[in-house]
Amino acid sequence: MSRVCELTGKGRQVGNNVSHANNKTKRVFLPNLQNVTLLSETLDRRVKLRVSTHGLRSVEHNGGLDNWLLKTSSDKLSPKAAKLKSEVAKAKAAQA
């Protein structure tokens, strides 16, 4: 399982540990990923996703999972989230 947020695409970053003597060694910065269950109000079901805490805050800021998915471009999303986005869009179109 790769360490990438399914909503924002945030992944690992590479940097250096710098000692007091200014020696530099490579290190990895991993995103804070959480396994969460989010509610899709349009589909009326729960969805399990692996999301960074930054992504989770963004979802809450935009008013829920459905609004977040419709505002975000599909190339940033994981295949699972992109499929969910298309399902939400179809359900919204059927309601209107």
C-alpha cells in the first residue's frame, strides 16, 4: 500500500537530516495518513478512504465529501476516488 492520500494525491517527500556538524543524510517525510469512513450524502452510503489529515480538513472545509469531489479535478484523485466522483456526478444529475 503506497503512502499517498487518495483525495489530494499528497505523497512522500525526500529531504536531508542535518547534524550539528552539518553532515547531511537522506531521509523521507511521510504524510499523516488516516483510514477514515466518510459519508456520501448523494449516494447515501459510507466510503472507506485513506486520507491525509490535510485532505480531511479540506473535505470538511468544502462542506462534505460530495462537494469536495465535484470541485476537484479527476487527475489529482486516486482511481477509487475518481470512480466515486463519477458516481456522485451521475446521482446529482439524476436528482436535478
